[in-house]
Amino acid sequence: MNGILWNKNEEYKFFKKTLEIATPEQLFYLTEDRKYLAYWPKNYKGKKTTLQSRNAFIGSYTEKWVKNLLTPLAEELDAYAVHNIICEEIGINERSPVDVAIVKTPNRIQNPKDIFLIVEVKMSIVWNWEFNPETGEIKCIGDYTTHQGNPGLLRSDTMLKAIGKSINIRVSGFYSSKIPIVIIGNTPITKTYYNKVDFLKKAGIVQGFYSVNPNPLDKSTKNNVKSTPEKGFLRIDKIDELYSNFRHIIKEDKEFFSSMLPKKELGRIIEIANGESTYEKKAEKFLKLIRGIENE
């Protein structure tokens, strides 16, 4: 069982392993005084370049890392954690596959009814690191408050990509209405997104933004928020907490719906649905009517 959440040592292992197949220049910035650093330090005033090549390495590494993290939970459910799944019925194709999913079969190409959970992985390098090419030493030189980078879920473009992917799945059709979606990162989020992630959770677009990095900062601070008021964002502190939340999300029989109707039409639908004998049947009738399926 891989019960290790993201931490400095996991980040160190990424660099150690990836340097076996990548050059230092693909993973680190090179300062004017010939230092290889993961990020430009806050006080760095020299010439700077943009490093894009690391994104593919850390993206692939963390997606597989999350797959391994979720494998014990998937096995508990007689299911599989699968990387890069495709499901055309919910708008997921080869160009934009789902990072990780818990599914009934081990195949990449999936049927919507066999998908228990979709996980989008938005993790990056959090701490700053220095690499010595002569000795091979990799050492941590500070948390994200000491460098100029905005890692993981602290980046607005990362948040918008995650939200956009989730909305694309949700609006692809009714096939996706029962599939929960969770975004996994390894940083907190900025205050500007607190209300947004809570609304997205309440609206059912996503079931949460999770950070699986309990201690992203070297000193205790209020910036390492545990959760937003409605738990749209949640920092996971133990593997059992993650599994418990995912069990609940997977087993709860929820269904996404959305509409924008005149109040009169909405009232008519509610009145018809209310004629059913149980809460479940009322809900089923309401969903059919709001989706324009009157005669089933």
C-alpha cells in the first residue's frame, strides 16, 4: 500500500529518477553564476529564461504517482486505478484524456457506466531545489514563499484549466451526470478562488479540489489552509482521510443536473414530480422532466 502523501522526499525522488532520462537543463533554471535551481529565488536579479520542458516530466510523473496512490482504494472496490482513460461519450478523447480514473475494467477506453471516479491531477514542483552536476547532489533550498514561481493550484491558469476540463465533461451529455470529478493538487489555493471552488462543489460541477501535500510550507502559517468554508478545497493530511472521502463520493448516489427555465415551467415540473410516491421517484421524475423526457 502506497500510503505516502506528497512531501519533500517525494519531490526529491522525482528529480533523482527523472535525471536518469533528462538533462539538468530540462529540469532546472541556470543562473548567471552557474547554479541549477528549480525556481528563480525571490531575490534573484539576473537574466532569466522560461523553462517549459519540466512540465511534461512532472505531469507524467505525478499522474502515475496518483494512480499508485489510489490503487489500494480501487482494489478495495474490486476496481482499477487507470492512467489516461478515454471515454468519447463524455467528451474525453485521445487529445485530452482523463489523468486518472477508478473504473470497473483495466482498459484505457471506458464506458461511462463503468467509471466510479474521475481525477484530474494538477501537481507541480512545490519547493525550490539546487542541483550540483559535479556531485549529483540535490538539496532543498526553500519552500514556495522563497521563490518566484507559483506552483500547482496557486496558479490561476492551472485552476481555470481544471475547471474547464470538468465543465467540458459535465456538459458533454447525461452520461456524465453520475460520475464524480475531483481535482488533486499539491498546494493550497489562493483566496480569490475560495468562493469559486465552494460554488463549483455546491453546483455539482466538481466534488472537490484536494491537496495531497499536508505540509507545503516549512513554517506553520495560516496560508496552509485546511479547507474552504464549504470544503470545495480540502487539504488531505492522512491517506485514510483521502480514502474515506473518496469512498463517500463514490458510494453516494448523486446526480448532476442543471437548467435555466421560466419559473412557471419549473413550478409545473415540480408539481408533476411531486405526484410520485417516494423521494427517489420524485427525483427521477424531476430529472426526466427537466431534461425534456416527458413520456418515459
